[in-house]
Amino acid sequence: MRPIVHPTPDEITVEGILYALSDPVRARIYAQLAEAACARNCAAFLDIAPGGKPLAKSTLSMQMRILREAGLIRSERQGVEVKNTPRCAELKEKFGPMIEEIMKAYQKSEGKKRGRR
Amino acid sequence: MRPIVHPTPDEITVEGILYALSDPVRARIYAQLAEAACARNCAAFLDIAPGGKPLAKSTLSMQMRILREAGLIRSERQGVEVKNTPRCAELKEKFGPMIEEIMKAYQKSEGKKRGRR
DNA sequence: TTCGTTAGTTCAGTATATATGAACTATTGA
DNA sequence: TCAATAGTTCATATATACTGAACTAACGAA
């Protein structure tokens, strides 16, 4: 199994971030990590998809990899689990309020969806 | 030839916007439109790709379609040409400063690339 | 050490999306 | 009616993403 690699702040690109966050599932995962005070393992997100249908483990694994390789999260093995944390400080340093604004926009649109029902 | 269609503000989604802007070529097209005071036809963007290699007309046509269907631009036939304008006001109304922040981040990263040479 | 369990990754096949040259369409002007 | 211009659509090659099945790594118990 290949070791977990992370991009340095230099290697993180705007397009990579936008692509990673252009999937609602990945955006929700990042949102939950950014809100939570503590690290979360991957399994915590198995039921994150709207509609309650659980994600395949392999799908989730790939989504986490995309988030990681985009530079949004940091993943570290701790025993059998992999703990994920958002790279908020580095991202804010590099991109200013961009990512926060994206998450705000998502929040707003989710709110509307719920309200419309 | 099918008529040109645009999403209503309601139909514009965060994920669609992020996806459309996650391609540097599309992001540059949008940036130029947002800066320019006037509408631009498609052909104006044939040489937009970094490296000077011109885009195929069919490729550009598709990129414009993705921007249009995401809700970022409005395209209107004027004679033989199609005039494109950014939907800045509607987008700002719906997404606040998100898109501006994205464009700022791109600007900054392009600046760095040029500076590094 | 070996076995079982848990958590996650990789593989392989399939499905979906993107890029582009060639052919086509719409509009204008001669 | 014909030619020119500006884009679009089509067909096909290539690349990416999704998912079940098989695999691996870490740990605890016997």
C-alpha cells in the first residue's frame, strides 16, 4: 500500500480546489470536517450522500483521495483508522476567504432545498 | 440547430459554477468577460490557452456551452456571431462574493506563475 | 505466532465525460 | 443563388469516475 502523500501549499491549485468541491458529496465531507473540532475517520462519512443511500467504501476512499490530493484535507493513519482533518489555516493563508465563501454558498443552497419541501 | 438556452437563477447551482470554473481555460474566459465592459464573441477566445496553442473551434464551442449551462454567461446570437456576456449581477445576488473571490485567487496564482519565471 | 476483526485501499470492468477534425447550419453580403 | 464567416453538431478516440470484489495493514486475543 502506497504511503499517504499530501501536496505542499505551493502545489495546491485553485482549479484543484474547485474541482474537488464541485461534487456535493465531497463538499459536504469537507464542510463537516471544517465544522467539527476533531479529526474524523473515513467511515464517519459513509452515510453522507443525500437520500440516505450509503456510499461504497471504495467510492468514499476515492473521494477522500481527491480531497486530499487537492490539498483540502490531511489524512493520517492512527491504528486501523485514517484520521482526516481540514487544512483550514493553510488554505486561508493561500486563498483568503474563497473557500469559506464557497461553503457559505453551499449552506445557503442546502437550506433552500430543505425549506422548499 | 437547437436554440440557445440559459438556466434561470433558480436553476444555477454551486456545484455547476465550481465545476465550470475548475478548468483554467474556462476560468480565463469568464475572467476576461467579467473584466471587459462589452460583450465578446466566441472567436475572441480561440487563443486563450496558455502556451499560445489555439483551441479547436469545436472545443471552444463546448467550453462556452459549459459556462452557459452553468449560468456564468449569457450567449445571444447577433448576426453571424454569438455575443457573450457575464451574468455578474445575477450571480452576485445569488452567491454573494464567492465568484469574485474565486477570480481573485486565480489572478493571484497567475501572477505568481509569471513572477517565478 | 496465528487468527479474526476492523478500516481502508487497490484492481478491473464498465460507464460516463472530454477533445477534436470533419461535416453541417445560420446569417449576411455580393 | 453563391460564397464567406461564425458557430454547432457528430463521430470517434481518449481519459476519468464509479463500484463490487479482492486485497492489505494494524491491532487484539488466544
